[in-house]
Amino acid sequence: MNDNILDIQNLNVHFSTFDGLFSAVNNVSLALKKNESIGIIGESGCGKSTLSFSIMGYLAKNAQVDGSILFKGEELLGKSEKELEPYRGNRIAMVFQNPYSSLNPSLTIGFQLDEVSMHHQKLSKKEARAATLQALEMMNLGDAKGIVRRYPHQISGGIQQRICIAMALLCKPDLLILDEPTTALDVTTEAVILESISKLKESLNMSLIYISHDIGVINKVAQQIVVMYNGEIVEQGPKKEIFENPKHPYTRALINCMPRGGVVKEKTKLNTIAGYVKRRGANEGGCPFSDRCEKKNEVCEGQYGIKEVSPRHLAACDRAYATDIPDVFAAKLAPLKRQERKQEEEQENLLQIKDLHKVYGTRRKVYAVNGVEFAVKPHSVLGIVGESGCGKSTTGHMISGLYKPSKGNILFRDTDISLSWNKRDKETLKNIQLIFQNPGRSLNPSHTVERIIGRAMQKLANITDEKERRARIIEILKKVDLGVEYLQKKPSQLSGGEQQRVAIARALSISPSLIVCDEPTSALDVSVQASVLNLLNDLQIDTHVAYVFISHDLNVINYLCDYIMVMYAGKIVEYGKRDEVMENLHHPYTEALLSAVPEVDPTKQKKPVDLQGQLPDPAKKIQGCPFAGRCHKQLGSICEKEFPPMVQLSDDHYYYCHIKK
Amino acid sequence: MNRSAQMMLRRLGSLIATLVVMSFIIFLLVEIMPGDVAQMILGQSATEEAVAALRQARGLDDPLLQRYGRWVKGVLVGDLGESVYMQGVAINSILWRRVGHSLVLAFTAFIMFVPLSIFLGVLAGVKEKKPADSVISFFGLATMALPEFVSGVILITIFAVQLNWFPIVSVIPIGQTLFQNLDILVLPALSITFVMFGYVSRMQRSSMIGVMNSDYIRSAILKGMPRKYVIFRHALKNALLPTITIIGMNMGWLFGGLIVVETLFGFPGMGSLLMTAIKTRDVPLIEACVLLITIIYSLSTMITDILYSYLNPRIRFQGGQR
Amino acid sequence: MKYFLYQLKKNPLAIVGIAIIVFWLFAAFIGPSMMSFTHTQIDADHQMARPGTNGHLLGTDSLGRDILSRIVYGSRSILTVALLTSIFSTIIGILLGFSAGYFGQKIDALFLRTMDILMAIPPLVLSMVVLGILGDSSILSLTIIVSIAFVPATARVSRGVLLTEKSQEYVMAARIRGESHLYIMFIEILPNTTGPIIVEATARFAYSIMMVASLGFLGVGLQPPTPDWGMMVIENKPIIDQAPWTVLFPALAIASLVIAISIFSDFVSKVLVHER
């Protein structure tokens, strides 16, 4: 009798659809010991969510399952809904990605928590309520008594997720499954929650399965990492080994796709993976990764299969560092020779933002941007980073003309362009373009690629001759690595990465001077993100276009940007050259932000700054420093009353704080 | 509760504004109707002078706005004028009894279709794609655009002509009241019920399916709550809420149906009165009936809105921090 | 298209629905030429005749007119008006709903207010009163008035779809290309709204039949000699106990058409929902 909490053997999950039978989970075997925590990492389509739902016994009606899932020795597969009830929420609990939609909008928080203990542990209403309050306090939620009386819509996202976790822990389950629980949250909120989770795991003696696409997050809560690809486990092992010594080519490639501290565009390109994930038919065998693998040779298919390569480290293939096929990308990220860019000492700023404000609404106001001032140098990449509600997207929208500023000026090469799009002249429109977060929605689903790219040329670059236009479109498609066959395709026929490339081609087709990139890679898988970042970088070197790159992901900003601007609650808190901002932390918020970013390297764990409280209410104008009240280095009431002065560290590095150095 | 008091006032205000505009439009439309009112009262053989004199006496030659003003003043004091066709009988004496009858008929139809549609709609949603759902869905689909007189005629043929369970014509014998003849309500109410059932049950079904597929129901199930409990305690509240709006929005069809059904069955209600008024070009009566229908309909819509705001926690308890 | 046929196979009911619609279209176009009697021809010796007598497959009414012929002749007018109404109200709905949704603010507020007022009277009441006042109803007047009564519904759907699409990033991309408002509304957005609009239009077709038949029943539809199914029901209602077939057959004709279109509309929505 082993003491495995969970024992999955040869699990297969197939779905029958209009297009046939396809395989979501293929021959997966996984064992989880008591108190062990594992992280399952994979990109979209790898089957990680399907796997977790199989454990809970919650799959769609068109699913066909076979294999075995043993929980503490008992077979879960084949049990009816009624038979599974005593397990769910009680011995095995699950937390989902979106806390708001996971809570019933018509029931109070208290009710939704009480019912769990009342049902599973047969507690009375009073006892259940006491247990609920205790669980909420365990998650560091002060005012638990107030929360239980409220409805979900009256509570913010970070607190909602903590409530969902508390709900899962009420019956002290043996196994807790978390499916991307912090993906929808800000990085600082995420850091706090991850801390709570790892503490609780210890104190409650639970086993944990943490699913994510972000290896840094998994590093904070799990010891073992399981890498999934296209429905199969390709590698699993201790996190340090997976990071330092991956065996499977996919694992190695995946880790090298991830931007992190120290990985910058001047030194290296990001690793990418050619091709994209295709759905697997139900009866396909063999290596799922072979059509995309760099290390494929004639004999590897025959040797494919999970083997133990070192203690507790299993891999389906050990050719990650095989030498018979040379590496395209360096194993460790070795310095890359880059063409030196012509140092154009243009004094004139491309874009100058003066005292920019944006206020929404008439009766109930929202102060989105509260006076920002900065400049964008030509041919440079400015990264604007911040969490939700900081105003970065709004600022980007004002630059591109989608919103009209409430106050302030935007100067493009000394011309005031603080107008909305329908009032801007053609020249300005041609010069400032935009790339959006969601590539699927930024391309018109009813138009072909040719039309999508060509229209901009027709409208803004006056290329009216159809033949000439087509030739140019083909040229641009080549620049973004897409062939002629893409001309007549519609967006729904393209993968996410391809869609984003088309969007980039569209923006570039008219040779703008500035492109605002609004979280262009946030909706993409890690490997796709890497290829898009490489592309953006290459294009920037090629065409000398400038970028205003907006993101919440500091690792991405660190990779691509020359300058960084940190925003908080509608104001700039720090601005400077990338290296200076990232290494010599000056503003407390920047410090907190950087400490919260999860580390890809498991040996480099940092203690995040514990930020309490929440963002200030956007409906009110802020008097003093926007970060007052949450700042871990707050001086005193001066921070709340007076807006901090600018502390200028050099020509292009400054921040706003009362603390004197 | 200051905010909701404000909302209430605003709604009331817009209701009144709507009524004013609507009444003016009705007045306008009716007044430009071809045919001389005075001529109709006096008959074909009347002399031109007599007609002109009558027009003068009734102020029919006055400017439009003045006539409108007079009418509104009358309405506000409860004087709806006199019927032309019925030779000067005060409208008030004939209208209100009919209104009462129609309300009873509407109420009967209401208590027939509301519980039935909701129950069957929920049932179909919960048992999606199973036989019960197929049957209920089909019925809903078939009846949702079925004119009330069509179902009425079929009902009459079966239940009145062949089986003789109910009277063919729904009239009240002179000297008796409605309440002494409740059987005349059944077939008319049933005819209206068919159409309303079609629409409401389908909406209820899709609302229920939507709720059952939501993330929060998934959470409830994966918390180990039993299925029946999940349906009744978690799903139902959320699925029923939109139905209130749907029923409110479809009151219009209910009123339209009343007219058709009253005409078919000869039921002495407001609808058949309006029919008569139109046929006989009885201008004041038309204006009065339409005005009344509009008021009742607008009121019912407003009540629906208020009910919805009260029952929806997201609206009732504001102060949502994001 | 392939998916359409695939779903069709799974849905025998939809096949029946489509067959019935095709049957009535056939009846409207070619039917009259195949009838042995005209819709006004009076067979004086066989009044209120039972179905089957003297070559009258569905019997005769109180005047001796052949019911089958009257139904077949009547199919033309009811289909014409209903079809025109659904198309017309959909188009107006798109124009109004799109403008309101796209331009927002004042125009939207004006739109919503106007719709509120229009909706203050139930559609049947409105149509009935206006048509009754105007007197003689023609295909044109019926179409226009019923369309106006339906506009709040169709416009609401159009506005809703437009609002959904307006917030999509491809619309923003079009804006920063400096596209004109008309271009964005009709070349960018419209092609992506065809699904819900088509579903609404087919449902509207069913409701149009319902409305036209009801108006005919109330006596304000197309006037004789054009046979109107609704009118046939009301004029024969007094003899329903003696000659139920005179009322039943027109009623069943209406029922069959309405149910068939409803089934078809439901099927269309199933197919189009998947396409997204």
C-alpha cells in the first residue's frame, strides 16, 4: 500500500466532435504523494485543464474516458455524480481562474461558504458560520463579518479569489487543485495570494496541484514540475532539475522562451518553437512534438516513451541537448552579436506628453489618467508598465487617438495632436498606429488578410493601384514570416500567433513613426509570445520605428524596452533607462512590483513586499501620492497630503517620492 | 434609499412624458381621419346648416391644439367625453365595466400561462436534449407566433362545438355579472395562454440552460452540492430573474391578444369595445380606449422594471467596488 | 453550408418545416392556376357544403365559394405582405439601430426615447387603430404600418449587435485608419452581424404572418375581393357550429404556415450559432 494521494494510470480522454474524435489527454500517468505539491505547466491545448476536470469527474457529455484515477486507493472513474458528491469540495477541492464568475451573483458570500460545511460536515448554521469566518481570517481577510453579508459584485477581484480559496479549504481537503487561479489578477495581488497558498499547504498538510502557464508562479508553490504537451506528459521532475537540466527538447525550448531578469534584446533573441499545436486524432501515437522538434532524428520516434532519467526525474525523450543536431539557439542564453544601430542623436523628441488627463463619465466620474508628462525618443522603445487601473492603456489610447484627452497636450514632432481619431489628419494617422492585445478581435473576422493589410495602405499611404498594393502586401507578409498563401485566409483560419503577425504587418504597412503596442503578447502562449517579441525587435531595428509598449509583465518589458515608465493610479511614479530602473530601485512601488514578479529560475526566489490595501478609488481625485496608504516605506501623513516632488537622478531617470536619498 | 427614490421619480416622469406624447399622437391621428363626425351624428339626410351648427356647438372647427387641450382637461377630471355612435352616451358609463371585464380576463390568462411557462421552461432547460425538453420545446416553438384567434377557433371547435363543455360565444346574459358566468372566461383565456406560453417558456428555457452552463453552477457542483439542491438554491434565482423582464416586455402581446380574443368570443371587454369604436368611427371612444390601454400597458411595464430592480442584487445593492 | 446540411439531417422537424414553407410558396405562385374554382366564384346550389361535395375539396362557405380556392388565392397576399414587412422592418431596424448604437449619447438617447413611446402602445393595437382610421388597406399600407409597429423590436436587436461589435478591437483599428463612420458601420461591422440579424428576420417573418392574419381577422386587413385568411375566419365564425370547416381550414392554413416558419427560424438560429 503506497501512501499516494492520487494515482493516475494511463488516462485517456477523447472528445467526439463534428470534425471527428480528438484526443485531449493521452496516456497520462501521474502519482502524487501526501503533502506533495506539483505544478503542471503547459501551453494552450496541452490538456492540463482537462486533466484536472477528469480528476473531479466533470467532463462534457461528448467525452470518452478510460484508464484509472485512484484517490487514496479508490477508483474515481466510473463513479456517478451522486457517488462523487462526498469527494467534491470535501476531500478534493478546486479553485478556478476567474473568481467573479465562479461565485453566484444572487447569493451572499456567507451563504456560499456556509453551505459547504453544512453539507459535508453536517454542521448547524451557527457552527458553519463560525467555520466560515475562521476560514476567511485564515486568508488574511480582515472584516470577515462584513464580507459574509455582501454579494460578489460588491467585492474586488483579489479578495474574491481569496474567498474562493477559503471556500475550497473549509473541509480541509486532502487534495487542492488550482487552475490558473492568479492569472486574472495583478502581479502584486498574485504575490500575496501565492504566499498564503504555500503557507496554508504547510499548515493544513495538503497535497497541491497547481496548473499554470507561468513557470515562475509554479516555482513559488510547488516542488515538482510536470510539463505537458498536446495531451501528454513529456517531462516531470524537481523544479531545479527541470530548470537547469531539462531532458525533453520541448521543456528546454519552453524555458528558453521565457523572458526573465538578465535576458535583454541586446544580448540575445528569445528561443522560439516553430509551427503550432495541432489537435490530435484519437488514435495517433508516437511523439506529439516531433513535427515541431529541432532535435528530431531518424531513430528518435522508435525510442519515444517515458523513462526515469534520474531519481524522481522522468522524461519521454532525452534529446534536449543532443549533439548530433546542432542548436539553433544557445543552451544557456549566450551573448548574441547584434548589429549596432546607428546612433542617431536626434535631439527632437518624437512624442511629447504634457500634463495629460483623462476623466470618464459625467455624473459618476472615473479619474483614469491624472496628469502624466513624458517624452518618447525617436527609434526607441518605451515600456509603460503598471497594474490594472493604472491608466497605461488609457494613455496609449489617447496617444493613438482613440480617446480624446480631457486636459493636456500630446505633441507629435511639435504638432499638437491631442485630438480624437476622426479629427486627426491623414499624416498623423499614418504616423501613429496601434497593435492590440487580442489579435483575434483586432482583425475583422469577415475580411481576408489581403484586405486587412491592404486597406491601411489604400487609405493612408495612397497606394491605389491594386497590383502595386498586392506586391507590397506580399513583401510585408514576408517580413512577418508569413507566405503568399495567407493572402486569402480569414482570421478564424489563423492561429493566435499568426493573427498577431498579421496585425503587426497591418500596422507596419504604412511605415509609421510610432506604434503603440497595447499588451500585444498578453493573450498569447509563451512560445508564441517569444516569436512575436523577436519579430517586434527585428522590425524595430529594420525600420527604425518607435514603440510605446504597454504591458503588465515586467519580464517582457525588460526584454524589449529601452526606457521604462512605471504608472500607478493614473500617475507616473518612475521613468528611466531600462537598466537603471530595473537595477537601482528607487520608487517604493517599483520595488514592490519587481519583488512580486515570479522568477523563472527556481533558485532565485525573492521575498515579495507585502502590499496591503487596495488601489485608491478611481472616482475620487487624489491629493497626495497615489501610493500612500499602501506604501511599505511611507514617511507619514506628508505622503497623503502632498504630491511628492520629482527626484531627478540623471537626464533620463526620475521618480516622484518624498523620501530623500 | 435616496438613489432608488430618484430612479422611481425619473421613471414616473418618463411615463408621464410618454403618455403625453402618445395621447397627442393618437388625438392627431384620429382627428385627421376622413369622414365628418358631425355628419355621422346627424345622419346622411341632415342639412348643411345643421351640420355646420353642430360642428360649431361641439367646437369641432377649433384649432387642433385647442381641441387637444380641451380633451386633456376632460381626461384629467375623469370626463372621457361622449360616444358619438351611441348618441351622446357618456363614455364613462360604458367603458369602466368593460375595463373590469378585460382585466379579469387578462388576469385569468396571466395565472394560466405564467406558472405553466416558468415551470415547463425550467423543466425543459434542466432536462436539455432529453425527451421532455423536445416535447416542451416543440410546443413552445409551435405556439409562439400562433395567432390567438387560430388557437381560439380550434379550441371552440373541439371544446364548444364537439364536446360542448364551454359556450361558443362568451357573452354575459343581460342582468347578470361576469362572476356568475365564469365559464365564459376559460376558452378565451386559454387562447391567449398558448401564445404567451410559447414565448415565455422558450425564453425561460434558454435562460435556465445559460445558467446551468455558468461557471458558478460549475463551482457549486464541484463543491459537492447535490444536483437538485444546486438547481433550486443556486440556479433558479438567476434563471427566473430575466423572465420577469420578458413577461413585462410581452404584455403588449397580451393586450393585443385580448382584442383578438374578445372579438372572436364576443366577450364584453375593452378590446371589443375598441373594435366597435373603430368600425363606427366613434372618435371620442377610440381616443378613450387607446388612452386607457396605453396607460395600463405602461404601468405594467413600469411595475415590471421596479420589480426587477428590487430582486436583482446587482442593482439593489450598489456600491460595487470593482 | 456543409454544416447546414449536416444539421438538417439531424433535424427531421426542420425538414418538415421547410417543406411546408415551400408548399405554401408553391401554392402562392402556381396554386391559383391549378384551382378548378376561382376565389369569388359562387356555387349557389352548394352553399355551406361539406368537404368533398361537388368537387369542393374543402367545402364551401355560406355564399357557396370554394374554400380551397380562397385559401390558395389568399396565400399570395399574406405571404407577400409578411415577406415585405419582415424585410422592410429589418432594414429600417438596421438603419436606426446601427445609428443609435454607433453614435451613442444623444442620438442613442433620442432613439431609446422614441422607441419607448412607440412601444407604449401594443403593436397590434397601434396597427389596428391606424389602419382602421385610414380605411382601405392596401399591401403598401399594411406593410408600412406593421413594419413601423415592428421597428422597436428589430431595431433593438440591431442596436444590440452593433454595440457588441463596436467594442471590438477591429473597430478601433478601423478608427485609427481614419475610416468614415459609414464605412465602419457597413463595411466593417455589418458583415459580422449577419447571424443574429438573420435569425431575428426569420422570427420576424413568423410574427408578420401572425400580425397580418390578426389584422385581417379584425377586419382591417386587405379588403374583398382579395381573400384574406384572417377575414375568412371572422366572416364564417357565426356558422362555426353548423359548418366548422369554413373556419377551421383557414385557421389551420395560418397555423401550418406560422409553425413551419417558427421551426425554420429556430433551426436557422441553431446553425448560425455554431458558425461563430
